[in-house]
Amino acid sequence: MDGGDPERAASERRWGPYGAAITRWETLTRPAPPPTDDGGRLRADFVEWMQGLPEGWVTATPGLGRPAQLTALGNGVIPQQAARAVQLLRPPFPRCHHCPRL
């Protein structure tokens, strides 16, 4: 642990070896919700946060319980991965003026 940064030290106590990654993601998104509920089960809002989705994107869907939320999140596409895939799959050369643009 880094004794010089109390915030980092607290994050490492809470998240263990994942503390630095959680802290970085929090600076890009929002504070991390607790990862598990009182029964020790994975929380859907934590998965939603990890994927970088807006708060409530899945978890605020009316009538969608925790198992269905986790299924939807597990079957979803993480926006950052999709954007990178499109970048990598884009042709490396300019198209002719007769060809449609991607």
C-alpha cells in the first residue's frame, strides 16, 4: 500500500489488488457501488458500473428482477469494446467516391 495517499490506501483496503483499477474507473465514470448485496450475491448495479453503462441503464428497467438484469448485462456488449472493434475493423485505406462510407 502507498502510505502517502490516504485515498489510494483506503481503496486498496476495500478492493484489494483491484483498488487501483477501481479508482481509475471511478475517475472516468462515477463512484463504484458495493459489489455484493447483504447475502454476498453479485449486485447488478455493480456490473452495470463495471461495464461503463449509465446508472440505471439496465437496473432501472421496470419489471426486470436481479436475475434478468444480470442476464441482460452478461449478454450485453460493452460500449468501449464495441467502439474499439469498429476502429479495428475499419478499412485502412480511403474508399473511392463511388463506395458508401462506413
